[in-house]
Amino acid sequence: MGLDFIAIQLIGIGYGIGMFYLAFDSWKRHQLTKGDFTVWSLAWLGFTLALIFPNIITRVREVLHIGGGQVPFFTIAGFMFLTGIVFYLYQKVRINSRKLEQIVQKIAWDKIKTR
């Protein structure tokens, strides 16, 4: 391993630890549910461990027959993670949209009734 790889590892590890701290802080401030915190904690822990132990990624790549080094693996894993998060966010937005629509309808009906 070259010095460049170790520097990238250290930056990535610092990023993973920092993001875990932000998730923890958000949970303590009640901005995340326990389930959300668990998902994000596992994601950041997995990211950090993958950087600390890159041989695990190599073994996983070999099992999945992903060639070309660790970059394609992280690209595929990152894309899968991001699409999962986008789907989760879409669901939350739809739920909030429906709740907002019901509130607006209730307010409109209440205004009609008071006339």
C-alpha cells in the first residue's frame, strides 16, 4: 500500500467517524428515530470498517466477481445505497404529502361549515 492510499484511508475513516457523530448528535436531539439512527450507524460503521480492513472488500469482490479493484465495488455499493435512500425519502415525502392534503381538506371543510 502506498502513502496515497493510506492518506485516502485516513481521510475516509475521519469522514466515517464524523458522519457517525452527526447521526448520533441528530438522534440525541430527537431529529432521527431510533430506526433511522440504527440504519445510518450501520452504514457509517460499515463504511469505516471497509476502509480500515480493505482485504474484506477484496474478498467480497472476488465472491461477487467484481473486477477492477475496490473503486468499482464502492461505486456499485454507493449507487445501491443512494437509490435505497432516495426510495426511502420518496416514501416519507409521499406520506407527508398525504397528511398535508388531509389537513388542508379539513381546514377547507371547517371554513365552509362556518359560513
